[in-house]
Amino acid sequence: MQPILEVSDLHVRYGKVEAVHGINLKVAPGQIVSVIGPNGAGKSTTLNAIMGNLPPIGATQGSIRFLNLELSDVAVESRVVQGMSLVPETRELFATMSVQDNLHLGAYPRKKAGEKHYMDQLETVYELFPRLKERAKQDAGTLSGGERQMLAVGRALMARPSLLMLDEPSLGLAPLIVKEIFHIISRLRITGVATLLIEQNARAALQVSDYGYVLETGNISMEGPATELANDPRVIETYLGFS
Ligand code: ATP
């Protein structure tokens, strides 16, 4: 199947220091793909480079093809319009706005699609996250950690992306909530969206993924179908042993 995202020979540098050294990765339509690896390996850097969201000191080299368009020199706003959406580690919600108003803002890149599209997408998000529907009028700042993560994902989905990128969705959440978040990620398949997931929780990430990459010090050291990676002795020893 033709990939919707194809990253080739991607290098990312911060000033003089190169953090990502020429990696290749692909995501096919509707797939869940995870990138696992230790702290500082370059996972967030990779995601931000794909999104075009690096800090000013960051620079990329290589190719980022998305839906058959070369996007490596295109601004983040255009990537959003083309169908990429990133949920950053920091989640970046508007704390003093209601759940529904946060979702409404998420639909902004699709404002030309009209009210009916907005209502349909809101319905899809509320189906996926009934908890958000119950709390539609509540301020985002008063939500629990898990609910905030649901809202961050829901808001990203409001833009009707073809590719949803999630940066450490389980970070800082209690184990039961982590389980719930990963259950939701696996259910994202029903919306048809492809998901690129960056995680330190390798076990949970591989369980919901079709394919996985291991990123270590800026290089892809291993890749394969998620079930194969999860059974690879090196992955078990380094990333799954104690989790
Ligand atoms: P973590 O899980 O800890 O967030 P990560 O795998 O996402 O780790 P990155 O945050 O992408 O790793 O960091 C990769 C490397 O790039 C690290 O050495 C980090 O110090 C460096 N780095 C990240 N952001 C910047 C920046 N804004 N300026 C300079 N160096 C940076």
C-alpha cells in the first residue's frame, strides 16, 4: 500500500549539533506506527520535524513526503491544512475555555468545510470520548490528567487529519488511565486516521501498533511489525524487561 507519510534520510540539527542522523520511516493509511526509544534519542525532534514545528535553532535536511507532496520546506500551517495534526507532550489546551470551545478551536483549519462538517466531526469525537461530551461545558483546566489527554486528542481530530501524531500520550498519567488512553488509541482506527506514536512506554505502544521503529541516539536501530519487535530478545531486554 502507498504510504501516506514517507520520511527519507531525515537529518535534524540544533545549531551545530545533529540530533537525528538520516532516518527513514513510513506510515501507511489507517496504520498505527510507534517510535520507541530512550530519553534524548530524538523522538520528539523527529515528530516536530515532520510537523514543521521545530524551534528557530532547529534545521532539517532530507525528504518528508505526505500524501505524495514534498512538505519538508512547507510551513506548519500548510501541513495542518494538508492533514497533519500533532498532539504535543505539553497538550497545550486553553485552560479557561470549555471543553467544547477547545474542540471548536481544533476545527479552525477546516473552517471552510462548514457547520455540518463541524457537527459531524464533533459527534465522532464525542462517540470516541463520551467523557468529553459529559463535560462539554466544563473548563479544560478543571479536567483530570486523563481527560485532558482525551481533549488534546479530540481537539486534534477536529481538524480531520489523515495523520495524527502523538507525543508521549501516556506521560504523567496513572497506570489505569494509561490503559484507557491506549485503548482509545487502538479505537482511533475506526475513524480511518493513521497514527504516528512516540512513546517511552514501549510495551503499551507496541501492543496497539501495526509497525514499530526503535530510535536510539538519533538512528533507527531496529524496525518491524509491532508483534515481531515485541518478541525480539533485544527489545525485550532493553525496553520491555521491567515495564
Ligand atoms: P524525551 O523522551 O526525553 O523527550 P526524545 O527522544 O524525545 O527524548 P528529543 O527531545 O528529541 O529526544 O531530544 C534529542 C536531542 O536533541 C537531545 O540531545 C536534546 O538535548 C536535543 N534537543 C532537543 N531540543 C533541543 C533544542 N531546542 N535545542 C538544542 N538541543 C535540543
